[in-house]
Amino acid sequence: MSTAIVVGAGIGGVTAAVALQRRGWQVTVLERAPELGEVGAGISVWPSAVAVLEELGVKGVEKAAALSKPAGMRKPTGRWVVEAADLGVELPVMIHRAQLHDLITDQFGPGITVRTGYTVTKLTQDETGVTINDDLRAELVVAADGIRSVIRRALYPEYEGPKYSGYTAYRGIADVPIDDGGGETWGRGQRLGFARLIDGRIYWYATANQPAGQGGDHATVCKGFGDWHDPIPAILAGTPPEAVLQNDIYDLAVPLVPFVQGRVVLLGDAAHAMTPNLGRGACSAIEDAGALARHLAEPGSLGTALAAYDRDRRPATTKLVKRSRGVGRAGQVENRVVIAIRDGLFAFGGKLVSLRRRK
Ligand SMILES: Cc1cc2nc3c(=O)[nH]c(=O)nc-3n(C[C@H](O)[C@H](O)[C@H](O)COP(=O)(O)OP(=O)(O)OC[C@H]3O[C@@H](n4cnc5c(N)ncnc54)[C@H](O)[C@@H]3O)c2cc1C
């Protein structure tokens, strides 16, 4: 039986483990955290990632709930810029990260061994396999160890690494009875979005321009967004302050080339961390995992399969990293004239798409 080590048990790593297991691989998952799990926030899962999860037998990632109220983009006053219904766009499933992680790990069978509290610090490879920490060995290593990947640093010593976007992000979950379709509100150098999770709670996220490392908390968010349109004040008031997450936003702005070095393949944020503006980072990791297992199942050598994975996933994710950074740049603008032009262009674009759809 072919053997693989997956380094990192984030959404990318656990999906890769399930995908490889289904293709008959014996998988060891190494995770430095003492327990498997995910942070307390929501996540958007777009149809392409839902399709991969369904193919892997992951149940419970239901289709997006039908909205009774409009969703889309607003100004802080509440005035609509674009309504999603006009665009006819498919909406993602919104789910709690921990719930998604559990649904995936529920598929772990006897083909998967998990070692938590295990930090990978070293890796060497030869023609027959890869050795981790002079301790474990497998034919294939999947590096799913996130944006600060140790494996990427070891294999690409010249690569410059994550780049700061110029803004930080806050996330929280509120259990409040609101009747609103949600969406995003774009202000001046700051944005706030919210959506209903499939468990009924409200997940919100917000961004603000600031230097890396400045920090911030629930009080900072209330100060910055507390006077925005309804129901934002109620959502913030209904959020447990101690559960608010704050993360400075980085991405791998310079594309990593290639995603494969010998018998080691990079996946998810380790390969192509993107800003969260499109809500596609974890979805891309899920799609990477599906693609990797599919290529490994094709006839041919390991090298051929990994090269096919690289050809398949690198162009698509490189585009997403760039698009996501661009959306962030537009969303974080502070100049009032540029904001007026931006919002006007969005509104005009929305009307054009809507007209075309009606025709
Ligand atoms: C504010 C914000 C909002 C987001 N919203 C969305 C969204 O709505 N939709 C979406 O698709 N994406 C979203 N993303 C992106 C998404 O969170 C990431 O793309 C995704 O979590 C990456 O998964 P991963 O498995 O590649 O890496 P990670 O989740 O970072 O997992 C890496 C794992 O590796 C472990 N690890 C690291 N180093 C080692 C080591 N040396 N040894 C052993 N274990 C190690 C870590 O402990 C961790 O468990 C968002 C990101 C942010 C910051």
C-alpha cells in the first residue's frame, strides 16, 4: 500500500488525508497542535469546493439557504450599491469552521493515523521516500502546514514568504435574531460583512487599515463600526467580546513555482495563501486535495501525477491570489473621490449585469 504523510491538520490537510485514504493510501497526519480542530469563526464554502467534499463522502455541507431578504453590497448608511439577486450569482454555503472540520474528520477511517502535538522541523528526501524529523518515512509528503509553512521554507530558501496586505481582519459569531440577507458594507478603509451560518447563527468579519502587529479587539470593532447601518450594531452587541478573532492579513503575493519538489507536494495556504476577500482560501485547499488524489489515481509514476497536480492547481490559484489582493485594495481605499468612483462603478456594473440577465 502506498504511504503518505500529511503535515498540518487544517482544512487542507484533513481533506487531503480523506481524499488519499479513499484512493487506497495509508496516511499519517502530523499536527503540532495538541488537538485537532479549527478556530471559532464561519467560513464560506463555494459550490466547487462543496462538490469536492460531496465526492469525498463528506455529508452535511448543505446547499446555501434561500434568502428571504436582499443580500449584496451596501454603504455604511445602509444604501444599497449592488444587490446579489440582480447579479444572479451563486451564493456559498456558510458554515462554522469547527463544524466543517468535524464533518471532514468524521470520514477518517483505519487508513488514517493522526499524531497531534507533533511538530515537523526537518525533512530529507531520496529516490524512494521522504523522512520527517529523522523519525517517520513515507513515499509522499503533503505539506499542508499553512501560510508560515516550515516545509516551504526548507524547500524554497530563496522564496521571500508572506507579504502584509496593509489591513487587519476581525471575526466573530453572534447568536442574534436578525432578519437580513447580509452581504458586505464597504466604507472608508474598512469593510464589514455578515451572513447566516447553516446552524442559524450570524458570522461577521470586518477589516481595517493599520500597521501589522497593532492588534485590536471587540471594543475596537464597536468603535469603528458601531454606528453603521442596522443590523450591524445589534450583531456586534450580540457577540461575546472574548471570542472575537483578530488576524493581520498576509498572502503569498509572489507566486510560488512550482508546488512540487520531488516527493513533496504543497497544498492550501502553504502553496498559495491568499487574502480572504473572495472567501476562497480554504475552498482552494479543498480543491487542491481533490485534484491531488485524482491525479495520483491516474496511471503513471508519482512524478507524473505530481506534475499534473502542479499544472492543474497552480494557474487557477495564482489567479485567485491576484484577484483577491485586487479586491482588498479596492475595498480598503480611503480617498473619498476614489470611493465615490468605486461605488459608482459597482452600481453601474450591477445594473448592466442585471439588464443583461433580464434580456
Ligand atoms: C479572516 C479570514 C477569513 C477567511 N475566510 C475564508 C472563507 O470564508 N472561505 C475560505 O475558503 N477561506 C477563508 N479564509 C482562508 C482560509 O482560512 C485558509 O485558506 C485555510 O484555512 C488554509 O487551510 P490550510 O489547511 O492550508 O492551512 P491552515 O489552516 O493554516 O492549517 C495548517 C495546519 O498546519 C499546522 N502546522 C503548521 N506548522 C506545522 C509543523 N511544523 N508541524 C506540524 N503541524 C504544523 C498548523 O497547526 C495548522 O493546523 C479566511 C482567512 C482569514 C484569515
